[in-house]
Amino acid sequence: MRINWFPGHMAKARREIGEAMGRTDVVIEVLDARLPLSSRNPLLRELRGDKPCITLLNRDDLADPAKTALWRETFEREHGARTLAISATLRSHVKRLISLCRALVPGRGVGRRPIRAMVVGIPNVGKSTLINSLKGRAVADVGNKPAVTKRRQIVQIAKFVEVADTPGVLWPKIANEADGYRLAASGAIGDKAMDSLDVAQFAARFLAQAYPEALRSRFDLKVPADDPGELLEAIGRRRGCLVRGGEVDLYKAADVLLHDLRTGKLGRISFEEPA
């Protein structure tokens, strides 16, 4: 299965990012700490070349801390990137980023030579929220759905430090089925790109295998069902997602599960760990 989700503004953004990369001193790549590999766009790695890179594992508060620690070790050892695990909504977390930018490009940030950083990443991964936290006020559009930022904008976040916020860019075709499902479950892919019931069944199967206690605790289920459809039906009955005749509306049950997963109500969960 291939998932095609590449709106026109993303193709334009890819060209603009490529053109601006020559004027960039350091790249700040924002990943979702819950799925660092699936949320890492290979196109962006090609565009940045050998530019100094800071890899931010955002939404650290939603991710499994043990797995996040493993990912940080992997990126620093295998990809030569400096890493930070943060929650972009917390200014105390993101302030460390400014010092790290200065350390990576010591020849800039003095006199009339500002450090030019570029924030890149897939849609809805927290890039604009990060910039607003760095600035201390709302200067970039944010939202709880993908593709909010439509154009590149430059923001001065500190003396002699400028950051360019770019639209989120997904690769044109997501060929790996599991990657697509993980991205959809996290909310990175628009809801219209994949069937929400399919996504919820994928999430239910994963949670039953990797985090069964989270399901038991959140939905008061004695034993998670092996069949994801049965599991969603049990969740739907617990949450009153019923239609006439007492049947469960599985789409409503799917929305309940995905909402609780995306907002952290199921606890700190990571979809991936380094091989």
C-alpha cells in the first residue's frame, strides 16, 4: 500500500527549503519522540547535506523515556547529530537550543553575522510551537492538524540568532505501510489520507502487544482482545459509542482510542525503538 499525501504547497516548500539551505548555518530537525524513524523525512536529510544538525525529539512528555534515551544515543553515534529531548511547549526546555546553536557555529552570532538556523520536519511535529516558545510569544501559526504553516517565515529569537520556520514536508509517497500507520496514529498525516478505523485497528494491535497495561488502565479492560476489531468494540461499549439496537459505532470508538493515544491519556508510549 502506498499513501499519497503531498499537497501542492509541500512541493513548493521543498524547493524553497533547498534554495534557502545555502544561506543556513545550522539545521534544526524536529522529530516526534514517539516515532523518530517514521517522522524523519529522507528528503530533508538530502537537502541539508553536511550542514551542522540538531535533532530535537519533540513531545518527549508523551514518549517512553527509556526508548527516547536509546534513540538519542543512536542519532548521536550513527548520524553525527546533536540531540535534545524536549517538549516544545516548555520554554525552559527549548532555551537550551540557542546555546547549542552557538556551540555548533562558533564563527557566527557576533558582530553583524547572525546565526541563521532553519527548523525542518514533517507536518504537525511541533516546529511552529517550538519557535513560539523560543520567542516567548506567538509569532508562528500553530494548530492541532497537519499543514498549518504554509510559507517560510524568519523570526529573530535572540540577539544575533534567526530561525526560519518552514512548512512541514512529507515525502511524496509513503511506501512502508507500517510507517504510514504510525504517522497517521500520531496525527502527522491528515485524517482524510487514511481510513480512521484502519488506523485505530493498527494502534489497538500495537498497544495490545507493547503496552497492554495502558489499555487495561485507561479503558478498564480485564484482558485486551487479540483481535483489534474486538478490542475497539470493547472500548466502544465502555465509552458508550452505541447506535440504535445497541451496536457499537466502531468509527466513534476509533476516534476515542486515537484521541487518547495522541493526547497522552494512555501514558507515555513510543511506537519505535532502534533496531
